[in-house]
Amino acid sequence: MGDKNCASLALLSILLLSGILHLETIKALGSGCKEVERKALLQFRENLADPSGRLSSWVGEDCCRWRGVSCNNRTASVVKLKLNNPFRHSFDAYEDDAGHELGGPIGPSLLQLKDLNYLDLSMNNFKGFKVPEFIGSLKELRYLNLSGSFFGGTIPQSLGNLSNLLYLDLNNFLDQSNQIGLGWLSGLPSLKHLNLGGADLSKAAADWLQSISMLRSLVELHLPNCNLPIPPFHFPSLNFTSLQVLDLSNNGFNSKIPHWLFNITRLSSLDLNTNDLQGDIPDGFSSLNSLQQLDLTGNSFLGGRLSRNLGKLCNLRTLKLSRNSISGEVSDFINGLSECTNSSLLEKLELGFNQLTGDLPNSLGYLKNLRYLELWDNSFVGSIPPSIGNLTFLKELYLSSNQMNGFPESFGQLSAIEVLDLDENQWEGIITETHFRNLSNLKEISLYKLSENISLIFNISSHWIPPFKLTFIKIRSCQLGPKFPTWLRNQTELTTLVLNNARISDTVPNWFWQLDLALDELDVGSNELSGRIPNSLGFRFPGTVDLSSNSFEGPLPLWSFNVTKLYLNNNSFSGPIPRDFGQKIPFLTDLDISFNSLNGSVPKSIGNLQQLLTLVISNNNLSGEIPQLWSNISSLYILDMSNNTLSGEIPDSIGCLLSVRFLILCNNHISGEVPPSLKNCSMMDSLDLGDNQLSGNIPAWIGESMPSLSILRLRSNYFNGTIPPELCKLSALHILDLSHNNLSGFIPSCVGNFSRMKIEPPDSVEYEGSLQVVLKGTQYVFYSTLYLVNLMDLSSNNLSGEMPVELTRLIHLGTLNLSQNHLVGKIPTQIGKLEWLESLDLSKNKLSGSIPPSMVSLTFMNHLNLSYNNLSGEIPKVNQFQSLKDPSIYEGNLALCGDPLPERCSEIDGTSWVPDGDEHEEDENEHDKLWLSLSVALGFIVGFWGVCGTLIIKKSWRYTYFQFVDKIKDQFLTFLAVNAVRLKREMLEKNGGGET
């Protein structure tokens, strides 16, 4: 009984004590946080910049209720400060959400928070303030995150004092690159998570791996973009027994994949992207059975084939191998993945931008967990395998830029698919409703092909209602017509609609204009659509509209403010450009309304388009003067007003177009001189003022103020004076057309300085525009291949003098036309150096001499005109001259002979050739020989008797002459005797010395 009483008394005491403690706890919590810590936090806040007021809740007595502050429930001590910027999700300090960043120095008042174990200041902007050394005195810290906060200086070594630290993230926390060592890590034995991304660890030298491997508790290690030295290929003392996540990306190792990686058997995630890794992908990866994520993207020298062993990684969920040099087929690899016991767990597979070939295997359909499949930019062929329909979880499929050709009907079973990118393949056959039957989640489809060839046909009923609501349609060079596709009628969520070159021959139905769409892009170009365009369609900013190459008619449509790119060229729009055009669509950057039937003048409101980059209004019926509106469009890049009936002078304000690179005003009625203000356009690439009524001298400043000029076309004007030598400074010039003017004087000898005409054309260049070029007597218009044309045309002027021999330095010149001038002298003997010459026209000059033998080296030449000169001799018979058989090439040269001319040649002395049957010329030759013989005889008589006759008749001259001869003879004999004695003495001395 007494024992029971004692036990009851003890239980009562325990309950009483618990109640008292509970009341004390409630009392402590009711009083808020510790006063010393509250003051410390307020002092900490005073030093910080807080533009968005994130810390505005830091008022009142209870700091445990303040935003970002957490306290221990029992002691009321502050244990956690979570002050990261939740509005910024990347390391870009200039995002729109930068106003939410905290900044300023970190004050030492934090030292008052004795129990602080969690500190997160990530994604703020401390603008170069140093990380304070005192952070190393916060001994209780388990979690420290300063990532993306733009501190200055280096990582403080005192962080090595935080022996309890489990989590350390310093990823991109510095605003400048400073080399750091890793010795301080030895003081963090408990660390499980380490991220030093962006820190310059090049100072760590080769022992960086040794320093980090001492952290035996490490579970995650992130060292991306750290300038790490090349890791050793083998590392026997590796001790990463707990490591599961390893990120060594963006370090540029430029080595093979190190083999010690395959000893970290617990790895679940390995990221080695963008490291310039080399060699084949090792089979050693197959030993990492726990691997769930592997990223080897962007190692352009990493090649070999995908082995079946790599496919044995049955726990893989993400495999990224894009942008490498992996070759061969993928059948073995995918077959390996498909053989996993419980089917492959793979959800994301990226193999794009490699050199993979062959068909996609049917086993692809066994990867039933795939959500994302990227195979673009390879050389896959054949059809998509029918098993594709088994991938019912697949959301995104990227097959663009391959050579695939077939769609199975099972494609319609991809019920989860949202994005289909099938661009730039060789698809063929017929697409029906079956291919889209269950694609209820489809949002984006792209079947775009730059080639104009159409091999894929959509055969879809006009009554079909699609199961999807698309936001993005981009189809080009596939047949959707001839009728406008009615299945678009219920696509009310579209933001991008491209149906280019789709063989649609129809009017756009009214229901389409009434869909109430808010489009980013509308492109129905290169069809046969007709009718008028209403102004009802809505666009989002920045909007693109392309209705080019159709048969639309009526006035130009004016859409909302939001349109920035407008292409209405190659239609039948008529009437004037609206006067308020510039006010209605003020944000235009690109406008092309060329090849229409527009008339009237150029409205001044175009001057309001201050963001305009390209303005193409060519090939219309526009008239009047070019208005003075260019001072507000200083960013204009292309200005093409050619092929209209514009008149008047070029306005001075065009000189305000400081960024213009293509100025094309040809084929108008523009008069006057080239305004000096154009010298301000120093970035000019192409200047085409041809086929106008311009006059005066060609400005010399063109050669000095436009150093990048590659095309200069001034043909068919009234320019006079000489060709300014300053043009020779245009080293980039490859088309020079000054023909059909009134130029006089010599061709400058410096023409050999055109460097671009001396070198082989580049493989490709940026846009050079289009140009009308006369080649081989025929006018052509060049577009994408304009950069391949090297041409010099100075024909139909009044140029005189000889052909400068410096022309023969332009070894990559393709066309040379100097016809219809007054050139004299011979064709340069070294003209055969122009080995790329295809067209040569020297007709209607006064050139003389023979056709240089070196011209037979012009093996690319297929057009030649030497007619109406004073050339003589035999026409060459070999190489290209065998195909140049038109007599008109050589006619008008009376002294030329040989095939294809009727005059024949006869050989004289093996070197000279004269036409047979020309008795008059033979008589002249005989007459010349007679006079030559008489001249020689007369010269001999005069020379002989002029000397000898005088000596015979004049006795005193005879004595003097013979005395002079005797004196010379005596001196010569004395010289011989003296040298003979000297030679004999030297020989005796030599023999005597030998005997001694």
C-alpha cells in the first residue's frame, strides 16, 4: 500500500513539474525573441539596401514573426535567416526582378545570433562588398548559401572554421574572377553538399582532386566553370564513398574521360558537359549501375559509337549526348535499353547534333517511359518506326534536320505529345486524319522545309475537326491545298501560323479573319491566295506578317501598332501608300512592299518609323521626289527604292543614314550630282545608283569614306571626268560597273589593288542583297549567289590609253568588259593569269598586235568578243578557242586570220604569219626588203670609204694613224715580255722550295 502511495506521489510530482515547464515555455514564447537578437537584426537591416521593402515586416517586439526569420520553439533563439531573393531564378543581375535584391555590407551584429545554424543570402546583389571574415565565427552554421549574390574579393579562409557545416553553396557568388585555393576545405569534415561553381580554381593546381577527396561525407559536389586543371586519368587514392552527384561541367579539360570516375559506384548524377573531352565514350560507364542522369553534351571531339553496354544502365532517367561527334547507328544502344528487366526508366534522351546514321530501330517503342526525345541534326534515314505509337508518355519529339521520309499511322497514338519538330527532312507520302487521331494534347507542330520541292501531301477532309487546340503551326513546302484548310476553323488559340508554299489556290475565307486571334506571326507567303485583306486581324508585340508572293489585291492593309515586320511583296496591291502609314504601324523594323502596283509619292509619315531597319519599296509605280525624311531613321540598314519613276535629286538627308549598308536607287529618273552627305555612310556595302540621270564627276570620296564597299554600280548615267584613283582603295570591292557614262582619260593603273578580285570567293557571306548584272551581254538578277560574282565593267565610255598590265593581277576576276572605248596598244601579254575569267569583251576599241598566246590558259572562258579592233596574226586553235567558233567574235580585225574567219594564214620563217591571196601586202613586203638591202649596202660603202678613203688621200693623217698603231703594238709586246719573265721567276722559286 505504501509503495502505491509513493508511486502516486512521484507521478503527481512529474505532472506538476511538466505543467510548470510548459507554462514557462508559453511565457517565453509569449514574450517574443531575445532582445539582444532583435536589436542585432535591426542593426543588420540598417546596413542593407532594400529597394522593394522585403524587410518592411521587421517591426515590433517579436522578431520570430519577421519575414525570413525562424526561431527555436523552445529557446526562442534565432536559428534561421532565409533572406534569398525569391524573384530571381538565374545568375543574371540585370533581370527585370533585380529591384527585389538586397544589397550593402554585412554587419558584424550577426555574431549576436549565437544559435544561428541556417543562413541564406542567395540571389541578392551586394555589389562587390566582401564576404566578412566573421562568418567563420558562426560556429553553429549547418547551412550557408551565398550563391549568385555578387560579393567581391575572394572566398574567406575563415569558412574553414565552420566544422559543423553540412551545406555550402558559393555558386557564382563573386562579381569578379579571383583565383582561390582549396586548403580551407580540410576544416569542413562533415560537409555533404559543396558548390563552388564559377570560382577560379586554376590556382588549386593538380592537387584539387586530392583536396576534395578528403571530404569523405560529401554527397554532392558541384564545380562547374571553375577553370579546373586537367584531371588525372587514374586516381588510385580516390575516397568518394558517399558521393552521389558530381558536376564538373564547363571546365575545358581537353582530355579523355578519366577512368577514376567509374570507381564512384554510388553516383546517381554525372555532368561533364562542355569540357572538350576527346576519344570514344568508354564502356566503363556501364559499371555505374546507380546512374540516373548523365550529361556529356557539347564535347565536340567526343566520338565513337553508342555501345550496347551503355544501354545496360537501366536506372538512367536522363541521358544527354548532344553536340558531340558520335557516329554510327543507334540500334545496339537502344536495343540494350529496351532489354531492361522492368523496362527502361529513361525519360529524357538527347542525341542531337551528332553524326548518327541509319534507321531508327523498332525497339525505340519499348522505351515506354520516354517524355522527351531529341534526335535532330543527324543523318537518320527511313521511316519513323511503327512502334512509336507505344510511347504514350512522350511529350516532346525533335527529329528536324535528318533525312527521314515516312510517317506511320501509329503516330496518331501519341496521346501525350505536345511538341512535334519535324523540320528539314525528306518526308513523303500522304498525311490523313489518322495520323492525328489521338493527339489531343498537341500544342506545337513544325514541318518546315526551305527547299521548294513538295513531297508530303495533307489529304484531310474539309469536315474534319481536330482533337487538339494548337498554339504553333509552322508548315512550309508541304501540300495543304488547293483549298484553304478548313480544319483551322476551331484553332482559336493560335499565336503562330505559317502555311508557306503550301499550294493553296483559294481566297482566304471570312471565318479566318474573324477568328479573333492574337498572333505573333502570320505567314501564308508563296501560295496562290487572292482577294482583299481586311484590317481586322489582331497581333501581339512584336508581330510578323508575311503575305508575299500571292495574288492579293486592293489597298495596302493597315494592322495594329504591334506589327514589327511586314512583307507584302510580290502581290497585286494597288493605290497609294497611305499618308498615315507611319502613324498606324509605328514600330515597324522591316517593311517590304516591292513588286506591287502601288502609285503616288512616298509618304513623309515613313519618317516616323524610327526603328526601321529595312525599307524595300522597289518595283512599283511610285513617282515624285524622294522626300527629306531620313534624319529620324538613323538605324536603317537596307534602303531599296529601285525600279520606280522617282525623280529629282538625291536628298541630302540620306546622309543621316549612318548605319545604311545597302542603298539601291537604280532604274529611276533621279538627276543631279551625288550629294556629298553620302560620305557619312561609312558602313556602306552596296551602292547602286545605276540607270538614272545623274551627272558630274564620280566622287573620289567614295573610295575613302566607304572602306567596306563591295558593290559599286553607277552604270547608265551621265557621269563625266576620269575614274578617280581613290576607288582603288576599296579592297573589298568585287563588282565595279561604271559602264554607259561619259568617262574619259586612262584606266588607273592601281586597279590591280582590288584585293577581293584577287582571292577566291568565300564559302558564304552575310546578306549582300540583289543586283542586276550584265554578264555575257545578257542581264541577270543575282540574289543568294551574288557574293560569287567578280565583275569589272567600264564599257561604253570614252576611255583612252592602254590596258593597264596591272589588270592581270586580278586573278579571280570573272567578267571584264572594256568594250566601246578608245583603248590602244596591245592586249597585255600576261592576260592568261586571269585564270578564272569567264567573260572578256574588248570589242570596238583600237587595240593592235596579236592575240597573246597566254590567252589559251583561260580555260573557264566561255564568252569572248575581240571584234572591231586592229588585231593581227593567227587566232589560237587550242583549249577554249576550239569552242569559240563564232566569226563575230573576231570580225572587224582586218589582219586576223585563221579559223573561224574565212582568211587563211601561211607560215613565213616559222614566226610570221600573213593572209594568203593578199597580193598587195606581199608587194609591200618585197618593196620593204629591197629598201633594206639598199640601205645596208649604202651604209657599208659610206662606212668603209669614210675611214679608208681619208687615210689614202690625207698623208699626214696616214702617218699619224700608223704611228699610233705601232706604239700600241710595242706597248703590248713589252707587257707580254715583262709578265713572261715574272712568271718564270715564280716557277723557279716554287721548284727550289720544293727540293729543300
